[in-house]
Amino acid sequence: MQLPQNGVPTTELPPVRWQKSRRSNPSGNCVELAELPDGAGIAVRNSRHPEGPALIYTVDEIAAFVLGARDGDFDHLITDWCHRRN
């Protein structure tokens, strides 16, 4: 499977339905994901910059990230960030 180039402007992607987390806040600090047609991958973009660039990942790469996040693999990044803010 040939993935689109990473860092592609979202205007160059086929029409997709972007989705963000229910945990997103009104200040626009959101990451949005969209499934590309025909299982060609998952696009990821910053909601504050909807025209791009979008990073493109395989479904397996996104699954590894989501499952790792669910398992707490990245909790230290948030914990460290929270300590620096206080």
C-alpha cells in the first residue's frame, strides 16, 4: 500500500471526515484524525491549522499509538508537562 506523502496539505487529500477527541477543549488545542479512503491510512492534523500539513500513518501505526496511550506508555509526558506548568 502506497501512503500519501507526510506533511501534505489537507487540501490535497481526498474528502475525509475529520474527528477530534471528546476531551478536546474550546481553545482549539485539538488533534484531529481522519480515515483515508480504501484503507490507505489515517491522516492526523492540528485543528488550529486545518489546511495542513497532515501527517499520514498506517492503521497499524495508529493502533500501536492508541494502544500504547491506553496502556499508559506516554503518561510521563503529560505528568512532566503538568509539573512544569505549576
